[in-house]
Amino acid sequence: MKRQVNKMARFKGNSKVQIKHHMKQFCRLMGYIFQSYGIHCALVVILILISVLANVQGTMFTKNLIDNYITPLLLSKYPDFTPLAHAIGRVAGFYGAGVLASYLYNRIMVEVTQGTLRKMRNDLFSRMERLPIRYFDTHAHGDIMSIYTNDIDTLRQMISQSIPQFINSAITIVSVLISMLILNIPLTFVTLIMVGIMVAASKTSAGRSGKYFLEQQMNLGAVNGYIEEMMEGQKVIKVFCHEEETNQKFKELNDKLFISANRANTFANFLGPINAQLGNVSYVVCAITGGILALHHVGGFTLGGLASFLTFNKSFSMPINQISMQLNAVVMAMAGAERIFRLMDEEEEADEGYVTLVNVTKVNGKLQECRQHTGQWAWKHVHQADQSVDYIELKGDVVFDSVDFGYNDDKIVLHDIQLFAKSGQKIAFVGSTGAGKTTITNLINRFYDIQDGKIRYDGININKIKKADLRRSLGIVLQDTNLFTGTVKENIRYGNPDASEEEIIAAAKLANADGFIRRLPNGYDTMLHGGGANLSQGQRQLLSIARAAAADPPVLILDEATSSIDTRTERIVQDGMDKLMHGRTTFVIAHRLSTVRNSDCIMVLEQGKIIERGTHEQLMEEQGRYYQLYTGNVIG
Amino acid sequence: MLQTLLKEVKEYKKASIITPLFMILEVFMETMIPFLMASIIDNGVETGNIEHIYRVGAIMIAAAFIGLLAGLGGGRYGALASCGFAKNLRESMFFNIQKFSFSNIDKYSTAGLITRLTTDVTNIQNAYQMILRMFTRAPASMICAMIMAFSINARLSCIYLAAVIILGIILIVIMSHATKYFRQAFPKYDDMNASIQENVSAIRVVKAFVREDEEISKFKKTSDIIYRIFVKAECNLVYNMPIMQFTVYGCILLISWLGAKMIVSDTLQTGELMSLLAYCMNILMSLMMLSMVFVMISMSSASAKRIVEILNEESDLKNPKHPVYEVADGSIEFRHVYFAYNKEGMEPVLKDINLNIHSGETIGIIGQTGSSKTSLVNLISRLYDVSAGQILVGGVDVRDYDMEVLRNQVSVVLQKNVLFSGTILENLRWGNKDATLEECKEACRLACADEFINRFPQGYETHIEQGGNNVSGGQKQRLCIARALLKQPKILILDDSTSAVDTATDAKIRQAFLEKIPDTTKLIIAQRISSVQNADRIIVMDEGCIHGFGTHEELLKHDEIYKEVYDVQTRGGGDFDEKAGE
């Protein structure tokens, strides 16, 4: 809907700027195609040229057929058909070449089209994976998806159909024009005048259709939006007996859509007959004029010449028709291309970190880097000043030092956050929705960068740590479980690509997931689809815990699920979480009493500030906000 | 299937009939032209008869203009018929969906319904227009041209007939082959989109586990498969163009050769030869067009099937013949109620439920997920019909009430609730469209929604976005409760409707209910013991049966499930719900 409005606004703008803008996109697209398929494209142009010329020479042959063969044959007493047979053989040869060329260029275009689309998809996806989280926050997922589906689809049509057709039409127009000029100049002018009228007429029709087409798109957007909302709320409509009102409103929107769609389609439909019949008129005018010219042999014009010319007349208006038909498709494709390139141009997530995570062994109390997996990790800090190398043991200390953060600079959502988590400690965040709990956890793994202050991990400013290594050292269990299509095993291995079979089963056992996994039809090899739609909510959570367990990180970020699962399953999940938290520094967005009670420190957040902190007992004694929240449970 | 669809043409029948007639007229005029041209050449140019040239020329121009008018008419009525048809389809489907019962709705996914109403209708609209215009135009053009050709020279025209048959067969083979490949290709394509979707929505997990590279290489593999499959499928279509050209060229050469011989032996005239050559394009192009239309129509048949499915779906709940329009009080009685979502052979989700609830009582309902709490309450307002047994509200079987009356008196706050785009006030008035501002405010006070509404700068005029995305979960739930209260129902059912409201507010809402609407029967489904423990009586559900029914104290003593849940929640396994909804 929003996009439609934008489109409308853009269309209202200066149309010359518009065309220039489209041209720019077009050139870029062409460049993009040539990059990998330059030779293919050159070949295509040559092949199209051959195919068009074969066609043109065939038409020219009609003239020869009548003037050079039939007419003399008519006059001769003993007609000899051999020269005609030879001529037809020659033409057949040319035709054959044309057919072959036509096959080849179509075949090559398949490769070019699909290859370009593949490259485009890969480029889009690779770029998308490296975009900062912010991008996904600010762009509707549906819009991102529609780049891959709708926009690429319109491009496919354009590359595979419009572009070859353009080339074909252009070559045809030029060669036919030349041929016509050779045959007869005055008749060519007649044809050109008629074509001018045709172009003007179709332009008016296309323009009006375009205007209504936009209106139709707007109304379609409104209808679709309404349908989406009402289908989503269908049960509520029933419960409130609101069917009549809903129908009424729908009828209004639907009728509006009909009116604009009808207009848009009407004018679009006019295009065909206008072009076709004006083409016929042009044909007739040429036939009459040509007939008279041939009758009087003006400028040596013959009957055969007229026959050829008339065919040319037809093949001249056809490509013009085709171009005008394709123009709409091209404009739409360019809008799609713009969105595609915009995503490709997005700035990737920056990573200026240089501290890396390496395997180490301890030799005489000193850390030594080694290649193989030791289960012991350290931060390798190469000091930029003197290139000296420090190894700092990975422990899981996290410090927030007066951290300020806002999603944009003018609106700070976290103020002066101070916190200190020693290795193995459990820190709980409580507070209302929107108080900033999730935001804090998103800062630790640098999904967002802070405005002011410092976050230190094992004493190192996290801005100096390579993002990949920082994130590898952090485990995460989110409320949305986000499982991937693939087997259960693959999903657990997601946390650690190098995990062995035993490690995966151990992780599942730790998360209390082993039991239910074994009961699945194919155990660990059971396929999951649609984010694990074939599992229950509790089972999905257990898997996402197992996934984090497989990663075996020193620091954990947990977002406890709210109470949508029943008490028994919840206990199993809770138990799995507890086991996972054991011995790790844990930041938990807490929703359960037991979690909060066992925490080493509880942070009560409100409006981006930590308003209370301490253990459960301390906070209860304080009788502040925490006390209120806690006792709310007991009021009953 | 076709009948159901065509019934929706309704007032556009006239346009639907006129369109093909116009198309045929246009085609006829078009085919006249080469025929007349032959006359110009043979009787005009060759005999030097200028007058004949002018006369026939004038006829030709007239023919072109009639053709133009017919074409415009066809375009105009074709658009009208197809857009109107689409409008009617959308409307009928939408209206029918509004008649759906809950079990009808359950059958379809929301996304599925939306696709049917949008994409599928657009497909049918295009196909319909195609049928009205191209599907008559192409064969008509072919037949007209063929007749003309035959009337000029039957022997030579046999070449066309042969070409049409051969080309037709080849096209059918190619197209059916190609569609087979495309059919295989599309599911793969859907898979790829699903995996992109997955990555978009799970981007945080991807980044948190540093799996970007793996995801990219995984995607590249998928996109390679797509590439190969589509190249294979499209390679079939690549033959279309050259084969078409081959046939056209072949015809031209054959006609030229044989035509030349016939002219020499004086059985054909030059102008006639030229006309024949002109018809060659007409005939074979129409054939090509026809084959393309066929493919498009066959592709839209899936859409047609999906649309008809909705149009033919009948609500399985019907209003009784002589409905009761008055609900006496808020008493509820279940008599040996069994219920299964699927009528055939499914294990019932409710088994032999017997209940007696007095008007004005507050009843808590608790139980595990899947213990059929929601199913139980959904039967009361007849969102579903029982499979066996009877439910009485105010002493009358729910199936004897007028459905609208029943649902207005039994107000349900659904578990998966929705607000609609519009102001808060507009949303509240769903409950009662004539409610005054004061009544709305009162309902909000009861639901503890007034406190946050008053803090919004625009108060009750605050605009709610689609799905209520600009208010928090707790706020949404409270608005939904207020909306249900505005009905002033005799029975109010809250289906886990305060799960996102903090416990203190939850308690306040329940207190308000107790004081302000004492006569309303209140059924409260909850996960939290604290939400139900003060109810007059509590139902403990377990696997579709009533496990216990009594006061908090009674249940603590006698019901082991209730006791277990209570222990877990108060010992610290419960939830520390801080979603105060601010």
C-alpha cells in the first residue's frame, strides 16, 4: 500500500526526470548483464541480425518472384522453371540460416536470463545476509520478500522477452525501412506518416491507460489490505456479528477497484485494435497509391515491387506495435530493478574489529595459540601500536560502563547503563514491555552499536573484537525459536558446525530434548518444515536450547518465553534452561519467578533506565517497583 | 466447476456475449483486406482500371474503420466483462466467507484465503478476458483466413491446412512437455522462497550463530538447482519460435513455387498469389496465439479450482427456522456434551461434559494446553455445534436461538484476538455501534484500559494500526475486553485474555467485574492460578474431561492436578509477569 502511494507520487513528478531515472536503471541493468554475459549478448545481437535479414531477403524475393520469374515466364513460350528452382533453393538456404539463428539466440537468451537471475539472487542474498539488523527492523519482511519474488519475476520477463524483442524490432525497423526506401521512396513516406499517426494514437491511449492503471493499483492495494485485515480477524467479526458492516465496506472498496480496473483495461485494450487497424489503413493507402504507381510505372515501380512493399508495410508496423506493448512492461521492470539495486547498494554491517578468538593451551601458566581444537579459548589481541600480541583467556566477564543507546541519535532509549557480570554469574532483567530489556542484550552481541560509553568483554572493548568471534562466544535463545528447514540434527548443529554426532546428542540431552527427538518418526533425522511447524511450541523451545548448548559458549543470552505453554512442559523447558545456564555468564530476560530468584543480580528496568538492582531478597526489602511486580502475583 | 464460476458473470453477461461478436467482426474485416487487395491488383492494376482501384480502395478503408470500431468495442466490453466478473467473484467469495462458521474458517489458512481473493481472482480475470477476446479472435482469424484462402485457390490452400495440422501437433507436444517441466520447477521455486523467508525472519539467529557464510553457500546451491531446472524447462519453449518460422518460410516457398507454376499455366492470378502469401502470416500467427492462450488458461485452472472451493463452501451452522430472540438469563448447562472438530472418526476433544452454571457466577477454567478449555467455551456461543448432547443458555438450547442474538448475549474475548485499523473508539464500537463516548469510557474503566488511553495524546481518537501493532500486548488485551463489555452481555467469556496484562492489573479487572457487572456470568480461562483462585467455582480440565469442579479450597483438597499446578506456581515455578503493558 505504502509502496503504491510512493509510486503514485513518483509518477506525478517530472516525467522527463522519470525517464532519465529509468534510463539510468536500464543502463545499470545492462551493465550487470554484460558483466557475465557480454559475449553471449554480442552473439545474440549477431544472430538476431541474421534472423531478421533472412526474413527481409525472403520478402524481397516476392518482388523477384513476380518481376523476374513469373512475368518473364508468362511471356515465354516454353517456360523453363530451373532458374526459379535455383532461386527458391537460395532463398530456402537463407531462410534455413534464419531459422537456425533464431533457435540459437533464443537458446542463448535462456542461459543469459536464468544466469543473470541466478547471479542476481545470489548477490541479493549474500548482501542481505551481511546487512545490519537495523535494516531488517526498518524494512517490512514482506517488502524484502517481494524483491526476490515480484521484482525478479518482472525482470525475468523483461530480460527474456522485452530485450530480444527490442533488438529484433530495432533491426527490423532499420532494415525494413532501408528496403522500403530501395523499393519506392514516395510510398515509404506514406507509410511513415501513417506510422506517425499510429504512434501518436497509441501514446494517448497508453497514457490514459497508465493513469488509470496507477489508480487501479492503489485501489487494488486498498482492497488487498482490507481483505488481509478482515481475514486475519475473521473470527472476531463472527463473535461480534459484524458481517454486514464488513461486507458493506468491502463492497465500497471493491466497486471502486472495478471502476478503475475497467477504465485501465479498456484503454489498454484499445491499444491493440488502434495499432492493428491503423496498420491496415496504412496498408490500404499504400496498396491504392502503389497500385496507381505500378499502373503508370512511375519510377519503374512494378507489380512485384508493390507485393514486396506491402509485406514490408506490414512488417514495419508490427515491431512498432510490439515496442509500444513492451514499454509498459519495461517501466514496471525498471521500478523492480531499482528496488533490487537499492538492496544491493545497502551498506554492509561494518566490522573494524581485530581481536580474534583462538584455541589455546596452557604451557607453564602461559597461553599458547594452537591450531587444533582444545576446548580452551583465548582472545588474541594484536596491539595496533607495536604489533605485540596478548592472549587473554576467554572467561565471560561482561561490563557495561555508562552505556547510552538509541536506535537513532535523537532518541536515546537506554540511559547510563552500568552493569558488571562476572564469569558464571546470572543477571536477570525485569521490567515492562518496551523498558529496554531486549535492547540491552542486543548491544552485547553488537546487533546495534552504542552511542556513548563502553562495553567490555573480558576487559576488551567489544568494538575491537571481530564481530564473528564475539558472536561465536555468545549463545542465544530467543523467544521466537526460528528453526530452519532441515533435519533436527542440522538444526542443533546450527550452533556449532563442527559438532560431532556425540556432541549433538549430548547437547540435546542437556536441553531435555533427547527424549522427544527419539520419539519423532525419524529421530534426529526428522525433517523440520516451516520453522518447525510440525513440533509443539515447547519442543521448538527445547531445540533452540539444544542449539545454544551445542555452541557451548561462555556467555548466554536468554529470552524466556512467556506463558503460552502449559505448566508441565514449561518445567521441562525450564529445567533444560537451568542446565544450560549452569557455569555460564547468563543475561536473561526473565518471566519466571524461579529464574529471578536464582539470579545473582536483578536489574529492574523502566523507560531505559535501571531503577533498581540487587538480589531478590535485597529488592524485596527495598519495597520498590520490584516488590510491586512480585507481590502483584500474590494479590490474587 | 465452470458452472459455479460462470454464475458469477451476472450483470456482465451482455458484455461477455458482445465482446466475442465484436472480435469476430474485427477479424472478418481484417481478413477482407488482403482479399480486396487481390482484386485491386488483378482487376485494377493489371487491367489498368483506376476506377476499380479507387472503389475497392474505398471499401478497404471502410473495412479497416469498421474493424477499428469493432476492435475498440471488443476492447471496451472485454474490459467491462472481465473486470466485472472479477468484481463479482471477489464479492461473492468475500460475502460467502462472512457466512463461514468457525469450523469453515479453520479449514483454510488466512494466507490461503487472501491468495484466493487476490492473486487467484486476478488470474481468472486475465484468463477470462483472454478467452473472450483472444480465444475467439485467434480461431476466427484462422478460419476466416482459411476460408478466404480456399476461395482464392483450394489446391494451394491445402498447404496451409497441412501446415496448421503439423504445426498444431508440434506445438501441443512442446507445450505439454514444457508445462510438465514447469510443474516440476515451481515447487522448487517455492522452496527457495521459503528459505529466503526463513532467513529474513530468523536473521538474528543467523547472525548470532555467525552462520552467514554457510547460509549463503546453502542458498547458492539452491539457486543453482533453480537455474538448472528452469533452463531445462525453458529450453523446451525455445523451439517454438524457430519451428514457427520454419513452417511460415516453408509455406511461403512452397506457395511461391507452385503458385508460379499455376500462374504460368493460367490457373492463378498474380494478385491472388499475393493475397495467399498475406494469409500465410494470419493463419499461422493465430495458431501460435491459440497455443499460448491454451497454456495460460491451463495455468489459471488451478486458481479457478481454488475459487470454486470457496464459493461452494457452505456454512455448517444454520439459523433455526423459528429462532428464539430473547436470552432469559446467564445460566449455562451442558448435558452429556461430546465434541469433535472433525465429524468423521476423529477422537472427540470433549467427552461427556455435564455442567451447571448459575446466572451471575464467576467460573475459572484451568488446565494444560490441549485440555480443550477453549473448545468448551466456544460451544456456548455456538461458534461450533456439539457432536452429541445439548447446551442450554438461559434454559434454551443454543441451537434454537437466533445466532446473532446469542452471540450478542454471550460475549467472547478470543485467545487470538485482533484489533482493526481505525480509532480506539471505532474499535470499541464494534461491541455496540450506538455506544456513547461515556459508555465506551465506562467499559474501558472496567477493563483498566482508560489509564493508558488517557495517556495517549489523542485519547480515544488514537489511531490503531492494522492488527493493533502500535499498542502493546497487554493494552491490546484490555481494549479487547472493553470491546466485549460494550455488548452488555449476559455471559462474558475471557479466553486467556489477560496473559499479557500484569498480575496487579489483572486482579483489578477481576475486582471491577465483581463490583460493576455482578449479574453477568463470567467464565475466565487462565494459565495462572492467581487469575482464577477467587472465582466462585473453578473447572479443572484434563484431556477433554472435567477433572474437578469446585471452589479453590475444595479443589486444593481433592484435585491433584489443581494442587500440583498451585504448588508449582506459588513455589516459584510460576511466571513473573512483568508485561505491565506500558
